Amino acid sequence: MAAPATLPTQGGPGLIQRLRVNVALGAGVVLLVIMVLAAVAAPLLASSGPTEVDLMAVRLPPSPQHWFGTDAVGRDLLSRVLYGGRVSLLIAGVGMIGSLTLGTLMGMLAAFGNRFVRPAVDRVIEIQLAFPYVLLAIAVTSAVRPSTPVLILLMVLAAWAAAARVVRAIALQERGKDYVKAAEVLGASRLRIAMLHVFPSVLPSLVVLAAMQMAAMIVFEATLSFLGMGVQPPTPSWGGIMLDGKNYITSAWWVASLPGLAIVVTSLALVLIGDGLQARTEAMRAREGDR
Amino acid sequence: MNAAVSTSAGVLEARNIVKTFSVRREGRTREVRAVNDVSVAVAPGEIVGLVGESGCGKTTLSRIMIGIEQPTQGEVRYGGKPVADRADWAALRRSVQYVFQDPFTALCPTMRIGKALAEPLAIHGLCAPSERDGKVARMLEMVGLHPDVARRMPNQLSGGQRQRVNLARALMVEPKILICDEIVSGLDVSVQAQVLQLLLDLKQRLDLSLIFISHDLRVIRYLCDRVLVMYLGEIVEQGETASVFDNPRHDYTRTLLAAIPDHSRALAAMADNA
């Protein structure tokens, strides 16, 4: 009866599927490392400052001097994309951490709160999930001046509920298991069970969420900056540079599309990592004989 | 009614327990009585067996007695007083403990064995933090495991080892009564015998009372002083183990006994051993 649980990887993923997962995960990690290193090393790699204007070199196409070309006021686009990466990645990272922290807290409350807290948190999550975040962003930025802290706050508000729902689902599933009942019988408090017994089981999924949310955050930052509600000029961010290039999309395609490419590559890398980690945690659970 | 008032200290008693579940089938809700007006008591030093087929309500009854499930009707009493609120249950769980049926789900998968065993000590402040490791090591030895097991994760242990750990963990709070729900049914037959022998040893050494739940009559016969036979949520027969086995009065008990493979030979073998 207990034997199947100890058998190694029976019915687990086959060799080809495991290989595919590993290749995807590896590719994601390599791409992400490249993007992050490029952003970190921006001062070393960039040929000029991100806000240095050269009116003699306006809207030049990509060339050996300006690999990514220049924009409407003659700023080197590669430099702007490199420095913009620092801003975009930093904001997305802070937003992701904030969203996961709030989401985990609320998700655990939705699973372990008392009988008044649980339904209340559930309703808040539902309302937040139903609320269109771009609308929320427009409402907030028309009330207060757009700035980086406001942007991060908006990103946290937009994303925490999705994280909370995942955490809640896993925590509720774990809560019904015998080991939680065993801890209760031994006198463990609800807080203790939530923190020491159940949270470690939530952790692997939280790592997957971190990658997925980071990707969403990068796109969200770009969206808001592109709409003029995010990072304010002249500070470069990927979405902001795309906004600069919007008016010249037919005459100078590189200004809008090359920062767009950076967004695509980075979020693709993060999604590949997230998918790969997800497959790994699932395989790990199957191996553990988690019933 | 008055006959059941054996209110001496240390007696765990379930009185007139009824538990109904609502089952929905084809759009209609039906009440199912999992436990129907059942009373059980266990006195200090006793081993009470609860036997019956799967789904007869014995697990539900045992879970009600430790407060993991609430009865629809009836009450649990400990030391002559009803166990009513949260504080009462907390007090009861200092002297009554429970070992779960499935050794694979009853241990937190992310917690090292040593930490899992030290946890009850930490929760109840039973000893100084510096003494915990020593107590855990001694307890591991008592249940027949090497103290190094403390450093392992649950998934590195076999079913029998895990069940020994579960037993050890329940014993950390030094209970007087231990409820064991089918604790050997998930184990290989050879391991079953070892765990049962261990249980008997511990019972002697720690002066425990046991409620031992099983569907295996041979195990019950080997272990218990008194046996209650459950069938479809009711107790159909109870008495001294020997008299129930040698002289069953209820048809269901006879059917159960007849279903034991080589019953007469097994009895003879046990008689030889005794």
C-alpha cells in the first residue's frame, strides 16, 4: 500500500521531456544573466551618457558608431537602452518583491486567518483581481504626480492578488493534510503551523511566481512608462524610450523597436525560467510521493 | 446511563457519539450516519481494541476523541469532566495523543526529523532548549531508531521508520493515553510485528493506555485486553478479547472471525507463544 510512494520516479517525466525542460531553463538563465550584466555594466559598455545630446547626429540608423542608432535629439540609443535596463529591471525587481511579500501575507491570511478574516481577505483578493489595473493606474496618476515610487506602488497593487491566490490555494491544500492535524494535536498554534510547517511547502511555488511576476512587472512598467505614467523623462526606461520613438516609428523604426526587443528578450528569459522551475517542482513533488 | 459514570481520574470517555455527514448524490442531499450512538471508555493501563471493516466509523470516532473532528451529538469526557472549549482540548492533548494511520502524510515533508521531534518540547516548554537534542536522541533510541535519524528528512525514511518517528513524536509530550489509528496497516507484515512489539514495550515502560484501531483481528487479539466490534457505525459487540474471540455472540463478529485466514491455526500458534 505504501510501496508506490517510495518507488523512484515511476510515471515521472521522460528523458526527452526532462531534457527539454533543462534546455529551456538553461536558455532562460543565460539570456537573463546577459540582460542583467549588460544593465549592471552599463557605464562600462555605453559609449556615452544616456542623456548626452548630439544635435549633429539625430535619428541615425544603426551603424558601427551607434550600434542601436540615435534618437530624435541625437542620444546614443544603445547607451539609453543599457541605462534604461538598470531602471526597468530595478523597478520591476522592487515591484516583484513588494507584490510577492504582500501576496504571500494575504494568501496565508486567507488560508489561516480566523473565520472573519478568511472571507474578508478572499473578497479583497477577488475585487483586486476584477479591477482593471491600467484604469487604476490612470486614476492614480491623474490624482498624484507620476513618479517612480508611485509607479512601484501601482505595480504592487496590480500584481499582489495573483500571488495571493496561488499562495492561498497551496496553503489550503496543505492545511487539509494529516501533518497539519498532527501538529495541532501536539499543541502547535495556527501561526506556528502556518510559518514552520506550511510556508516551506509554498516556497518552491513562490520562486516560480517570482520569475513570472518579474516578467509581468517589466511589461507593466513599460506599459505605464509608454503611456507617460511611469518613469519620467529624461531618465531612460525601456517603456519610456519606446514612447520617445513612437512618433518616428515609420522614419526611425529603431528608436521604438530596439528597447521593445530588450523587453521581449528579458521577459521571455524570465518566462522560460519560470516554466522550467515549475516543471522541476512538479517532478520533485511526484518523486517525493506527495499525496 | 449511571452505569457509565466511571469518573475516576485519567479515564477518557466518548459518550453517545453521533456523527453524520451530508452526502450529495444525483442532486439530492442525504444524511449518512458514520457513527451512531457509540460510547467508549479507556481506563488507565488498559489496551482497548476497536475493530471493524473499512468505513465502519472507527477512524471518525477516534478523531472525535482527540478533537480533530466534532461530533454531531454526544460528548467527550476526560477525567470525569466534559471537554468543551479550546482550553479543555488543549489540556486533554497534554495527556492524550494520537498516531495517524498513514506514516507518509503525518510528517511535515519540509521539516527535519530532529526538529519535528523537538517541536512538542518547544511548544509546551517541557525542557530547556539546550536539553532538547538529548531528549530527542533518547526518544529515537527508545523507538528503536539510530539518533542520527534526527538529521534526516521524512522522505529519506521507510514507512516503518516514519511510523516509529510518528510514535516518538506523540510520546514527546509524555501522554498517558495513546490513540493509534491503524498504525500498522500501511506497513509490510514483517515491519508490522516489530512496531506492535515496540508498542507493547512502550506501554509497559511508560505506563500507557492505548486505544488501538485496526481491521486486523489477529493484531487486536495479540495486543488488546478489551475489544469493541464496530459495524456500520455502531458497536455490535464488546468484551474481554478472549471471550469475544472464543465465543462471539454477534453474527458480524463471527463473519469477521471466519474471514481470518487459518484462524484456528493462527490461534494455536498464538497459544503456543503465550
